[in-house]
Amino acid sequence: MPNGSSETGTIATDKPESKAYIGRFAPSPTGPLHFGSLLAAVASYLEARRRHGQWLVRIEDIDPPREEPGAIAAIVKALEIYGFEWDGPYQLQSKSNAEHKLALQTLRERGFVYRCGCSRRDLASVAIGPGGPIYPGYCREGTSAEETALRVRTTNEPIEFTDRLQGKQAQQIESECGDFIVRRRDRLIAYHLAVVVDDHLSGINEIVRGVDLMDSTPRQIWLQRLLGYDQPEYAHIPIAVDGQGQKLSKSQAAFAIPMAKPERTLVAALERLGQRPPEALAKAGIREIWAWALEHWYIDRLAGQRVIAAGRPPSGHEPRRQKRQ
Ligand SMILES: [Zn+2]
């Protein structure tokens, strides 16, 4: 088994108990920060600070076709205005492209990767799983196509992990997702590989993020095992949905969080995260709100929850449509 190859012979109890906590917030620059991302930022930040750890910000800018010009600056500015303090300079995922390629090379050398020439049309009739079409392994034995993506081989050995908030999870990747892409046909490194490499490089040992990413966690754990990386802990927080039950960021009304009066929106975020802030807190300054939040932060209030009804955002939110004048 791949994870067997990384065993060093040290027994587990020899591991130091108090490894410093390193968490992160990793938005994609596909638009300004919306309320859903703010929830993930707040939760990951408070959990890291509560545990006297570091909190890193990493902008996942490895998919230029999907990026919105100016989004990186807008996200960083929003985080500043909302009073987040991250450790070190914020990171750009594109800067670690050389390491992504090295990891890909390692996977290739170990024989876990193969070329896939299937087009979208070739896969049009296959079953759909949590990560999109379930790849049926058409190119496992080779392809004559010239333009190819690279896929990583998977098995049906269940990938199990215990999420701190959502409990025991298991997935059989081969039948539920299929062999998945690690380098796209346009030669860009695929999301899962980049995330796994960057988390490893930064020493991230707990990932707090939205539950919409929980289905992709087994694929990321699979890559960690193939590459011999340590597996971080996971805490998947509920995602914000609108009145129609649509994920906030994907719905028509994906609101950019307002830059004016951030106090009100921050308090609303704490409330949606189950933290019961007193009413008067909305009139306090940003620093005071963070001090209260840190003192009262209790992530377990979110245990077992998959969605947070965000309802109507506090007034002052502007629909993105209007922001793009
Ligand atoms: Zn194929």
C-alpha cells in the first residue's frame, strides 16, 4: 500500500504531542469575497488563534481562465478591512508551480499516473459522482490521442477519515469518482494536486473549510498517501445557502461582502457560525469583536451541520452585478 512505503519504523506514540497548529484560508480569485467565504475565513482564523497556532492565507490562482481581474487585490483588501491578521505574507499558489510539477513527476515515476485522451464528449454518457463524471478508466491501458490530460490511478480500498465536525467519512474513489485528473489537457496542474502539495509545503495540519469540499477530501488524502505526506486533520463547516437552498457563492445573489461597516457583517458571520454574540457587539469596533470572538469561539457548535441559512444578507451588501460597473 502506498502509505506503507512512508513508514519509518517509528511507533506512532513517539510523535511529539504538541505540534504547533498551522491552519489556512485558501480562496480562489474568481471574484470578490462573498459571505460564504467569509464564514470559512472566520472559522479557520478563530480555530487557529484559539489553538495558539498560525493562520496562513493562500490565494489559489492556478486557473487563469477562471480568474477575475482584480480579484486577488479585492480579497486581500477585504480581509484587511475585516481585521484578519495572517502570518507572513499571503501566498500565491502559482508561485509553487515548480513544486507542483515535482510532485507530479514523483507520481509519474512511481507509476501512479497515466495519459488520458478522452474528450468531454467521450465521457458524456458516464455516471456522475460527487466530483463530476465518474471516469470509467478508458485510457488505463493507453491512448493514441496526442493531447492528453494526466490521471492518477485509484482503487476501491475505502478512504476513511474522521472529520472533527461531520464525523466518520468513507469513500471508494475508484467507483465513486474514478481515476482523477492531476494535470489538465491545457497542461495546468489540477486543483487537488496543487492543494495537497501546498498544504504539505506549508505544514498545514488542520484544514477548516466548507462542507462542499468534503467529497473531494478522500481524493486529496489519496494523493497525500501516494506522495508520502502527513495527513492533516479536517473540520468541514456548514456552507451558507440562500432561501432556495442554493450554495451562496453559486446562486444568482452571490453578494460581495460590504467594505463599509464591516463590524455588522462580521457579527452576522459569528452569529451564523453559532457563536451567539451579544446584540451590543455589532456597535463595537473590529478589534473588540475579534477579542470577544476569540474568547467565546467554540467550533463544536457546528458539529453535524451541513448548511447555514444565510437568509438576506445585512443591508449594505451589494449584488455583484451592480459592483461590476
Ligand atoms: Zn481517457
